Amino acid sequence: MGKKTAVMDIPLFLTVIVLVCIGIVMVYSASAVISQEKFSSSYHFLIKQSIWAMAGILLMLVFSQVDYNHFQKFSRPAVIVTVILLFIVLFRPTMLGARRWIKIGPIGFQPSEMAKLVMILFIADVLDRKQSKIKEFKACILPILIVTMVLSALIYIEPDLGGTVILVLMFMIMLFIGGARVQHLVSIVLVSLPLLYLAILKVGYRKGRLLSFLNPQDDITGKGYQLYQSLLAFGSGGLFGKGLGASRSKLFYLPQPHTDFILPVIGEELGFFGVTIIILMFCFIIYRGARIAIDAPNLFGTMFASGIVSLVALQTIINIAVVTACMPTKGLSLPFLSFGGSSLIFTLIGMGILLNISMQVKRQR
């Protein structure tokens, strides 16, 4: 007999909380010296990350109590608002070579992080409303493709190729899970390849990153410096690491060690064992999320959960691949662990929605 449970997925919730707490500790460990140098206080990044973490966890709890089905009617307005915000970003001052932030007083956020969650919502909505037409390109796939192209183009202009790639990959994964024709997806990939070629090989610094990835030993003091230092950090950590706070790579050797390259610092301080535990925790989150998607009470829930899990999985896999020199350098944060408010808060909101879906799963008794 079918019966709905109102119990949150506690193992998933606790795993997320533990990862966030590890992230706070490791952000402080990785950033204390840099923070002291730049802000005359070793606690600058720690305080910011702690505030963002508390806000994100609070929002996760709030969203876990809101019926995820209510969000479906807001998918189109959410896309419009996101497009407007991404346009506004293009007219903001450049920070670190890119325009990605909107600042209101002391508060700033990246609309590109919001765009990821909004696109998941939009695709889940369209696939649910047009599930009988999923095999039809014009009726179902084309509207999703247009929205994906608009959001991706605006994020690419910032410039943020990593965010663009994430959106496109989520588009492909969600449509594949939703049952789209493989021929349609293959055609989209083939059309996209020339654009990817132009985006990488016709842009100087991206071409340099690719060449340094292919031959990291050729320029270890130049374009290959960050990858080389990342591998040194992992190697020097050994099996059990040097101990918390004992990393040497974070002492102005590894650039921005508290952001995208926080995993090498973890590897140096906690060793192979510590990194393995963290990877297993991500695997557990992805597994629980996949189970929630499979057991969701309707197609909208299945696709919404699939998109959220895909987002976490993609960013985790790409970040790990980059810092271990399995992919060219690309600025993507490690979910829950890297320093950064927008990524952390919107990822935790996504986890809250996933937890709400888990509360509405129909269990067969």
C-alpha cells in the first residue's frame, strides 16, 4: 500500500552539514596567511565563509519545508529575472578579469550561480508539461535549447567558460534522462563542437591553459605553475598528510588555495586518506540524490532532483579533474568546500529542494 512519508533524508542532510563544516575549517587553514597579508587579520575569509554557511544552511532548511511543486509555476518568471541580472552583470566593473558579481552595499552575488538552479527548474518544468512530446524537437527540445543558449551566451560573455560548460552539460544530461532522442542530442553536440573550438583555441589565455595542460613540465614557472604546485601539494601530503594547518603550498606557492584549488591543500594536510573520505562523501550525496530522483512522486520531481544531483556531480568531477591535472585549468569551485558565497548558498538551496523531494517520496509498504 502506497504511503507518503514526511521524513527528511537525514543521512543526506548530515553529510552535507559535515562537508560544509569541513569547508569552513579548510578555508581558514588555506587562507589564514593570505588573509593576514591582505587584511591584517587571519580571520577575514573564515568569517565570511562562516556567515555564508549559516545563511545557506538556514535557506536549505527553509526550502526543505516548501513543497517543491510550488516552484514549477515560477520557472518562466525565474528565467526572465535571471536573464535581466546576467545583463546587468555585463555593465558592472571588472573584478579579477571578469564581470560576474552584482554588489549591493557589502553584499554581492553571482547571477551565474543562480542561473544554474533556475535552468534546472525550467528544464524540469518543460519536460513535465510536455512529457508526451519529449521525442519532438520543435515542441519540446527547442524551447529548452533556446533558454540554454541565452543563459550560456550571457555567462560566456562575462567571461565564464566553466559556467557555460556546466549549463550545456546539465542540458544534455537532463534531456537524456527525460527520454529525448539520442539523435537530437548528438546533433546538438556536433553543432556545438565548432563553437567550443573557437571558445578555446581562438582565445589566447584559454589556448595557453590547454597547452600547459598537455605539457605541464614545459612551463612550470609560467602557465603550468598552478597545476604543478597543485600536484606537488598532493604528492607531499602522502597517505595521511602533514597535519591540519601544516600545508606549505598555501604559503604563497599555490595561487588562491582557498577557492578552486582547496582540494590540494586538503590533500597536503589530510593526505590521501582525507581526500578519499571527502570523495566518498560526495559519492554518497550523489547516490542518495539519485535514489530520491528515481523515487520522486512525479516527473517534475524526478527531473528537478536529477538536475540538482547532476550539478553537484559535474562541479565535483570537473574540479577534482582540474586540480589533479586530468583537465585543463578552469575556474569551478568545489561544492560545499571552496570559498565563495554564491556557489555555497545556491548549492545549499538546491540541497534543500532535494530534501523536500525526499520527504514526499512514495514508499511502498
